[in-house]
Amino acid sequence: MKGWLNALMVPTGLAVSSCQWVLPFSQCTADADCGVEQVCTVDQTCQSLYTEQCSTTVGPFDDPNAIRLGGVMPLSGPNQESGKDVLKAVTLALSEIESEGGVGGKQARPLALLACDDEGDAESGVAAAEHLVDVVGVPAIVGAAFSTVTIEVANEVAVPSGVLMLSPSATAVAVEDLDDEGLIWSTAPSDTFQADTLGYFGAWRVLEEAQTAGTVEAVRVGVIHADDVYGEGLSADFETTLTAYLFGRDETPNFNIQS
């Protein structure tokens, strides 16, 4: 009877020996209890540091003494070039920090980063962040590159877990409005600055010249934008800014904005 049960259970990934179960993940209390390229997770099981989605490293990531950081960026798909540029910048930054003796020149432990490919997609970004936080245990994530992905990762993973996020390019105003407990940061200025520039140089001067010359009686402004939090936010800010500039004139032209 026991032999028949063993034969039945082995193909499923579990084995029976006498009355004991052998689980597919090894139990652990520290990384030293796990195998090569494995880490001891918060639920005390050994799991792989790397996945198909998270496989690109910067610095000595296999060094158990390293301070392990995470990265979420598009490394494949139509926006992969922007993600690869972010990865190059991170590589340069870590190299320069290490050459100066670490953060503040007093850091004995090396910095290392595991970059995950979010494909520019919010769902993939959340999956990547979950691996970085729940399995690898990173204290901070560089990324995401896009506002929509950044907001989703922040709300679903980073903020609930108390993990810092630093995006190089998430500029949507909605990022500033997150209830983030001071954990979500961006090094790029908000879209309100872009909208102001667009409103002044891209539209207002043209509309003013057209009205002054008397060549049109009414002006229509068309806006083409992405159907996401970044595109919708930038379009709304542009309309607000353009309206403010136009109503500063003595004679306001008759115009409407279509997006």
C-alpha cells in the first residue's frame, strides 16, 4: 500500500516517506541555510533570488553581505530603451558610490541591485515588486519608470510594506497626491512644469498671433494624449495653464480645447 502511495505522490512534487511529508521549499532561519542563489524569506523558506522577470544584476548581488536594492523598469517591449537607460544610470551611480567608499565614504557593505522587467505594464510591475519585497527583502526600489506603474506598485506593494520608491521619470501630478507616508519620490519635476511650458510656448503665442492678425475668428486646440494617469493629467494641466494665459489678455479669443 505504501509503495502505491509513493508512486502516486512523486509526480505531484511531493513525496511520502513513512509518515513524513517532504515539502518542495526547504525550511530556513537565515540565508546561510539555503542553497546557491537562494534567500531565506520572511516565512522561513528558501526561494530563488532570481526569476525570469528579475534576472539582471548590478554589483555583487550574490554577496550575502551586500545591501540589496531593487529596480522596476521596462527592459523589454516597446519602451525598453527608456528602461535600459535607467539601468545604465543606476549602474553608473552604484559604481561611483563604490569608488568613493560607499555612501558618505564610510560604508563597509557594498551596494547591489536586482533589476526586474515590468514591460511598461502595471500588473507586471506589481509582480516584480512583490518578488523584490517578499522574497529578496529589499528596503528600496529604483523605479518605476512610468507614472501608472509607479502608482500601482506604490499602492499595492511599497507603501503597505514600508519600502522606499525612487522613480527617475514618474511625473504625473497624481504621484504627488499619493498617501505614501513619505515613501514615494521622483527625481523628475511634476507635469505642472511641462504643462506651463506647453501652454506658453506651444500654444498661447501662436493663438495670440493668430488673433492679433485677425486671421481667425475662433480657435480650436486639439490635444492627443495617452489614455492613462500621465496623459490625462498632463492634458488637464495644459488646458488649465493655457486658459490662464489667454485670460490674461485684454481681449480673450474665442477658443475651445478638445482632447
